[in-house]
Amino acid sequence: MNAKQDSRHRISRGKKLLMRLWGALPILLLLAVIIILGQMVNTKKDRLEAVKKGLNALESMQLAAEKIDTVAAILKTSADQKTAAERLQAELGISADQVKTILHMPLSELVKDQQEKLDRQVADIKQQMAENKLDIRMDRPDVNVVALTLAPETIRDRINLPGVVEPWIKFDVIAEVRGEVIEKRMEKGTPVKEDDIIAVLDKSDYEIALQAAKAAYDTALASKNRVEKLYAQQLAPRAQLDDITAQVERFKAEMDTARLNLDRCTIKSPITGTLNQLYIDKGQYINVADPIAEVIQMDRVKVNVGIPESDVSAIRTVDDYMVRFDALSDKAFPAKKYFLSIASGPQARLYKLELEIDNPAHDILPDMFARVDIVKREVPNALSIPLYSIISLNDQQTVYVINDDTAHARNIQTGIQEGWQIQVTDGLKPGDRVIVTGHRRVSDGQAVNLVRTVSDMKEIRN
């Protein structure tokens, strides 16, 4: 009996538990329905917000298209994008987000042949929203973009300045005596060594003058010898000896001068170099200080560069340079700093920098135009992007990166610039894909069509 009673008791307890569960089933089902509906509501709200955001952008484009003349005039006459944004917001009575959409759209999207398309899109979206239909496909303009994958590389803050070549030494040979040119030993353009004879003047007058001076000197010297003997025997006064001694010294000086003038009739090169100019001809009569020739040294050359005041401090720490010459097919030559002036020129207010270049083959010629590449600062492992990929708006520098086929706006900070590349110091990281083509036709959160990804901007130019 006890076993039967226990069995009936367990069955009774099972029935009661089943009845309780059956009674709670509607509540559990209701909870499940509430959870599902809650998720649907949240999804619906998100989709509604997305639709409203897209509609807002289309309406701003539609308004801009209707008032294209006003928009074009504001964009044309505004000093910068910040001013344009303020004027557009005041003139059209739209929000800052709508202004941003307009500024990021090219005018080609706002012309007449696009207005009807925009009108249809806006009307269709409004109708579906009124009918509570949120399964809307945004027929936004197709935007094809090209992205640059960022990787660390070295960037240099450099300037490129013009320069002019000068010979290392330029020596002007002038006449030190007057006379007729009786012999011209060299022609211009001829290599010369130190003391090579360039020309010879008529020596006749100077030979006669030397002979006369020598005769006077010899006579005075003989008289001095006689007076010295007489003075030693106390037969001549000291004053007589002093007078004859002075005459000997004077005649010796005249003889030395005559000999020097005779030597100056032979005109020699003072340095080793090239006879760059020759200003005389045989038979020509020249006077003292008349130009004879110009001799230059070209084994080394100087390049003179004008340095702006703002770059002087940086130049002081730079010793090595690269110099290129258009006349030599843009060939580059290494150069060393030779001299930096401590005072600027009176007119251009530039500080003179002299660079030294070895020129053993004499490829570099005087007065050639040079381009001097000066690296003021070098940053290794830097991130850099094309300067034109940056959009300035409201004093912010913005780029668009692509992720999951969607453009995302990033505010960045920039550093030094090299050519068309600029360093990014904050806002981006290695591996980010920055939109470099088509970026002015997108807005934050917009789906785009990525047609190409490059790792070097040369891939686009090629």
C-alpha cells in the first residue's frame, strides 16, 4: 500500500507542476514577443535615422541645385571655406551638416541635369516615409574612389633655391707699364700655368733706362769707395761720406726700378688656370692699368645662393648639399658649405651662401644656373599623404579613410611638407586607407566604390 500511495503522490505532484508551467506559458510567450519587438523597434529606429540622414543630405543638394547661382557666387567670392560655410548657412537657412554636404559636392552635381534626379529621390523617400516603409534604397550618386594605404617612410623638410656658378678664383691681369705689344703668346681659352708668358711689350725704352740707372749707380759707387778711403785717412769730412752714400742708395733704387719695369714688359700668368679673356692684340699700345687678360681656376667652383632670413638658422647646421644644373641634363653634384655671410645684401635682404664643388672635368662653367636642394630637417618613419587629399573646413584639416566600403571623416594634424607630400602627425595610423581621388565628392558615412588601392602615389601618376 505504501508503494502505491507514493506512486500516486508523485503523479499528483507532476500534474501540478505541469499545470503551473502551462499557466505561465502565455507570460513566457509574451516576454519573447516583447523582446523581439524591442529589437525590431531598435532596428527600425536605426534605419529611420539613416534614412533621415540621407534625406537631409539630398535635400541640401536639392536646395543648392535650385539656387546654384547663389551657391556659385558665394563659393567664388569667399576668402576661405569657413567664410563660405557661414555665408551658405545664413543665405540658405540650412544646418551645418547640410552646408558640409554642399561644400563637399562639386558644382557638376548641382547643375540642371541633376536637379530632376534629386527631386525624384527626395519625393520617393518622403512618400515611403509617409507610408511607413523603411526598406528604402538610397539612390545616391555613384562615387568611385582611389585610396592610398599608409606606410611609414622618411619625409624631409627641404627648400630648393636658385644659385649662380662662379670660378673658384678669377684673376684680372693688368698692365703695370706702358708700351707697344710686340708679341702675343696665347689665345683666350688656353690652359695656362703660373708664370707662363701671355704677352711681351716693347722693352727698348726700359732697357735704356736700366743702362742709364746702372751707369749712374756704378759711378756713385766708385765715388763712395774713394771717399771712404779718404775718410779713413781723415782727409774727407763725414758729411761728404754721408752725401755720397745717399747718392749710391738713390741710384741703386732707380736701377732696381728700371730693372723691374723691364721685367714687367713680359706679362705672365699669376696663377694656374684657363685664359678666359684676352683683351690685347699685337701692335696695340697700352697704358698702365689697362686690362690684359682674365685667368680663372675651374678645378673647383663656387655656387652663390641667396638664403632668406627665415631659413638662416636651419642652414647654419647644414654642411652637405646637392646641386643640379639644367644645362647638364639635371645632373646632380655634391657640394660643401664654404661660407655663409653674417649680413644680408642691401637690396634683396638675402644672406649669401657659398658652396664648394669639385669640378676636375670642367663640366660646370661660370654663370651656369643652378638649383640647390637644401634639407633643413628629416623625419624617419613618418606618415605622409598628398597635400590635395586634405579638405579644410571650419579651421579643421580633414581627410576621408575608407573602411567596409564606407568613407569616414578624420580630423588630422600636419607637420613638415616635402613637395606635394605632407606629414601627418596625428589622426591617422599605418595601414589606414586614405581616399586620394574622389574625396571631394563624398561625405562622412557615405558608401563608396573603391576602384583601386595604391601603396605609392607614383602608381597613380604612372
